[in-house]
Amino acid sequence: MCTVEKRGNLFILTLTGDDEHRLSPSYIASILKALSKVKAEASPGSVLITTSHGKFFSNGFDLSWAQAAGSVSAAAERLHHMVQIFKPVVAELLSFPMPTIAAIAGHAAAAGFLLALSHDYLIMRSDRGVLYMSEVDLGLTLPDYFSALFKSKIGSSSVRRDVLLTGMKVKGEPAVRMGIVESAHEGADGVMKAAVRLGEQLAERNWNGEPYAEIRKSLHPEISRLLGLPEKVFSISKL
């Protein structure tokens, strides 16, 4: 479901296959396993890049799996289960001991959008693909940690309104202007080259991952509290 490749100081986590990369329980488990592998092999200067194959970065939770439960209440239980088990993925990325980059070469919708937004930097295609929060169109409410992450990562209230309350589908260049993504590039290759270039620049700083993670958490206190991320006592690791 996903693979990890190490290129020097860069770890490339790829959502594999040409499907929609729906976040089913097994797919979520696969992502957590990959993140655990990267963290175990991390060293100063490490950087994570998350990317994907095919048309989609991720099209969100596996709603077909939820609906296959056979009743409205059982489907709701399955959806709630996915919401709960996806929370550790967001928590892991917000406390990850290295800079993180989402190289979004296709559509990122609902929880797939949230997966991308959990990274420090988002890089997107200019010629194809959208960011889309489909909940308002599907008649679903937002989990509390979804709302908190959007509030923390997107500073403009009008942008949050348009994305969350109108179901706006945001392409690459508008996403840059709205302050959601760092930059937009033509084609999947252009996105990946830009992500690798940024990753190499960040890796050159040779940062210690633990202080980096603690500073990141301090920038996002509300979502960090909701995710149960512990605060560490201030320390000086290097003078």
C-alpha cells in the first residue's frame, strides 16, 4: 500500500498503486508502519517526503468499506472507527522528528487533504489535481481534530470558510495564492523535483529532530492538545 525509499538524508514515502488511495483501516495501518520505519532510521538532517502514484494523492476515507457494513448505524460506526484510527497518523506527523513535505501530484480530498496538511510543506501540481473538503457536500460533520488542524495551518478565516463551508475545489496556483501550499509545478515530475530540491535544502541544515518536533508542536498548541501530544520540558541540546 505504501513504500519507503531512502535517498541520502531523504525518506520518500509513496502511496502506491493507481487507485484512489482510500484511507481504509489497512491503508492507515500501512502508513503508520512506514512512518515508524522512517522514525527508527532517522538521524540529524533527515527529511520526509510523502508522495503518491496515479491520479490521486488520497481521496479520503474508504466510504465504500463503511457503506458495506449493511446499515446506516453500522456504516456510521465504521466511519467513526476510521476517524479514530487516522488520528495517530496526524499525531505522528505533527510530532515527527524531521521536516516533512507533501508532494501532491494528484487529487487530495477530505482525509486525504488532511493527510497532506499534516506536513510542514505542501507542494502541488499546477496542471492537474485539486484540494477538496467534501464533507459539506456529503452531509458529514468534521471531527474536532480536522477543524483544529485547518484552523492552525490556514491563517485566513475566509479561506477556511471557502474550503470547509462551500466545498471549494482548489487547484495549484490558487492554493499558492491562498497560502495553503508552498508552490505549484507542472506535472508529477515537476512536483517531485521541487519536493526533493526543498528536502535537500532542509537536510543541509542538519537539524536535530527532537527539538524540531517540539518547536512544531508549540506552533500548533490546540491541535497538539486534542491529539494528546505531550509537552516536553525546555532543554538545551547544543550550545
